[in-house]
Amino acid sequence: MSPHQMPLLLVRHAVAEDVHPLGDEARALTVEGRAAFRTHARKLARLTPMTGIVTSPLVRAVQTAEILAEAFGLGRVEVHPALIPRHSAPKRILHLARELGAGWMLVGHNPSLTRAGALALDLDELPGKLRKGTALALHPEGKYFTPAWLATPGRVLVRYNDSHAK
């Protein structure tokens, strides 16, 4: 599959601790969150190959990205400040998504990813929320993107558009 046929994935981090003594940035994935997401990541890897992964520097996102990298056979994870959960994050995430394009996974946080997904699709809001561990597959189409599928751990895959599948 050529890179232009691959989707871009927006991936919300997996289930993490509610609190950590060192603060929000240090919250790690729970044992259960790791196990469930490892299974989910293998399913994602069977859906499509990917060429790269970037993540928020927060521990739970980096751990999620590392699980994805293992499942997809990618040798490295890149940390990018655009994925830090801040007020301006949705626009920064969309800019990064356009810059990287198809074949990349962007791992981050809500509500930033949900809002970035809506901006990517030129919508006021996504229909529904990106649950923990969810991957939203998008295909670049000019200035915006078209939705391909939504994969949430423990739920049925939702397909939006198969026109890019080969």
C-alpha cells in the first residue's frame, strides 16, 4: 500500500491512572489499560500499515505510542509539542496532520484530538467523543480530510468510507 492510500490516524491515549504524585504529565497507563490497548493496537495494525508515529510528551501518550510502534513494527516514536494538551492544541494538531500527511499516527489527548478531528473534517464537532484508546482514520483530501473509520477498544469498527481501500 502506498503512503497516499494509508490514512492518518488520530489516536487518543489508552486508559491511564487518575492521579500521579508528580502531576498530570506523569500519569501512566494502568496495567489493564496497557493490556487492552496492546490487543487493540494489534487489530489496528491489521487494518492498515503506517510509516510513522508522533506523540505528546505526556507519559500516558508516550506509553500508548510505544505500544502502537511495537504493533506496527515501527522503530521509533517522535515526541512533538503540538500534541501537548493546551487551548491552542487543536489547530496545532491539524497543522501537524497536514504537514505529515497519510501514513502517520498522532497520539494525544482529549478534548484536543476530538476538536482537531472536527476541524480536519470541517465540522463544528465530531459526532461523539474519542474514547480512550480510540483511533480515528482520516484521508487527506485537499485542505481537509475525509473520515475512513473509527476503531474503539472493545467496540465494533465503524467504517465511513472505503473509497481509499485497495
